[in-house]
Amino acid sequence: MKKLILGVFLATMSLVGCGTEEALPPETGQVMATEDGRELVIEQRSAEPGEEAPEVEAANVSVDEDSLACWVVLNYCRHPQTGRPHCTATGCTVAQAIKHCQALIKKTC
């Protein structure tokens, strides 16, 4: 009986130890330095055919007024792995992406 209980205990412990913590996706994108010396990560992506900008009212979205084809989403104020802010920019130049990401950080974080 002791061996059975020990076996169940060991099997349970190995299951609990494996895969219970949520794995974070690795940070992707480029580290950019702002004019004031802070670092943030911008991940550039292209819009899918027919994809429209998300609702502007969302707290973590910024859309360029000059070009509705450019929008930035703030994914993290502080990425869990690196501690840097992390934004995803769609259809933006690097300058637009940095500007919108900084505005979202200021507004949200």
C-alpha cells in the first residue's frame, strides 16, 4: 500500500511540475531607442487583405489620422521577459510606430 501511495504521489508530482506554468511567447520585434533614451520594442506587421484597423476607442490602440492604414497596438507596458514596452505596428513607418507606441505608453501605462 505504501508503494502504491508513493507511486501515485510521484506520478502526480511529475505532472504538476510539467506544463502547469503558462509559457510566455518569446519577445519578437526590434528594440528601438526613443529620443529621450528609453527603449521599446516595435514589431512590424503587414495588414492582411481586407483587414481593417481596430476600434480607435480601445485603450491600447492608436490609429494614424493621416493614414488609416497605420495602426499600433500596445501589447505590454512591460514585457514579462524583458521589462520593455512592446507594441505591434501595422502599416506604419518606423517613426509613426515609435510615435504612436510612445503615446499609448503615456496614455495607458
